[in-house]
Amino acid sequence: MNSDKLSPRQVSAAVLVGGLSAGAALAGGADWRWLLACLPFGLAVGWLLLRRVGRRKPRPFLRVLYAGWAAVLMSVTLLRTAERLQAAAGGRGDVGWLLVLLALPLLWMGWGKAAAFFRAVEILWLAVGVAAAAVLLLGAPRMNWAWALEHSGGWRESLAAGTLVLSTGLFAIPYLYKVEAEPGGVHRGLVWLGALGALSAAFAALTAGLLSPAVAAALDGPFFAAAGLLGDSARLEGLVSALWLLPDLTLAGLLSRTWGEKRWPALGVLAALGLALTGATAALGVEALALGCLVLAALTLAAPGTGQK
């Protein structure tokens, strides 16, 4: 395969791994049943986008919109990751230095070719998959199923959370034209997206079942607090939180790639870092973020792009 070309598996793996960043962050504030209810709609929209866009290049105005919204989502990702790491270390105060440290590997990844980034993620997704499976398998026997069946959060917040998680796949659209054509690639991509939605719902159910919805709603990063209960020690919470840097950085790297080739992804990281340092995106809730993604999806369907389909 051409070294500059991407395989459907590489892109799908990046969407799954990156989406787990948002899936874990939103667990505890969303009801797992609404997350599952959101899945068929997300898959239907994903199928429409893949069929409509094909391998066309996005129109210039859409590329600008994708890049701008990706910077906002990168900023949100950097902020929540820095705050989680600081809380896990028992610290408080300014997270500016952590934001800069998180941006450094993203700048390095954005400086290279897209193919190198996606090849790395294809390898790392196995580690993330093992970690996710271990948390779910260890946690399921300890769950209080009565808590898991209680309602967590409102339906609007839960649907917005499901939309935001599944919208990770939306940000593969700007470089689908670089993906090698492969028989059945569209359907396999939807299987990966479905797995992302199912895992996010499982994280939400696990968090509710281990902590109770009331306790989970009062905590920052309830999924990681629930993971700490599995080892009867706060050390496991810190370990899972540190390991989840892989999905966090993958999501940010995936978003940065919507800025284009050469040095543009690194510039996107700098823009996101600037937004994070100023706190400009801190007030954006999950509903506003999900709405922005839905608008992008609608515009993409209306103006799918130019060139080869």
C-alpha cells in the first residue's frame, strides 16, 4: 500500500480508541439505556455519510468548519484530561503546565504524516481494548444491578452524550479520500462505530452499578473512581486514569488531522492549546458540543464534496 494511504482498519481503530476518551468521561452523567437508544440513529447517519461522501474531498468551507470545531473539541479534551490527571495526583490549582505537557506529543504527532499516526493507533488500540475489557470483566460481578437500573441524568443530556461519542467518526470524513478502497470497508467501519457506542453504554452502566447514579453525579471523573473500587485501592484509579491518556491523545490527534497535511495539524494543536489555556471552551456543555457535531453532519450531507466518489 502507498505509505501516504490509509487503510479502513487504521481509521476505524482511531475512531474507536479516540471515542473511548469521551465515552469514559461522560460515563456517570448519562443513562446507559439512552446511550444504546442513540446507537441505531448514529449508525444510520454514519452509513448515510459514508455512502454520500464516498472518497470525495470536502469542500473548502467545510474544511474550515471542521478545523474550527475540531479545535474546540481538542480544547475540551485537553482540559478534561489535564484536570483528571491533576485530581488523580491529588493536586489543585492551575492546570496550565499540564496542558502544555499534553500538547507536546500532539505537536510531534501533528508534525509527521497522517499515515504514521494511524499506524501507531492501530497498534495501541489492542492495549486500550484489553484495558477496557479488564475493567468491564472485573467490575460486572461487583455491580449493584438495582443501582444500574436507576435513571442517570436526563434524557437530553444522555442523548447528547451518545451523539458526542459517536460523532468521533465524523472527524474521519475530511481524510476519507486518502483511505484505500476495500470491499466491505463501509460495513466494517460501522461495526467499529457500533462497538464504540456499546462500550460507552457499558461504561455508563458499570459506573452507575458500582457507585450509584447519585454518587456518580456528584463526582468528577466517576468512571475512574469506579475503576478504583475494583482493586480496593486508589492506585488502580490512578493507573486507569494514566492509561486512558492513550484514548485522550488519540482523540486529540484524530481531531488535529482535520486541519490538513504538512504542518497544519500542529497549528491546530496550538489553536486548541490557546483555547484551553484561556478557558474559553470550559463553559460549553455536552449538549452544545453535540449540537455542533450534528450541524457539521447535516452540512456534510448537504454538500458532500468534490472529485472522485
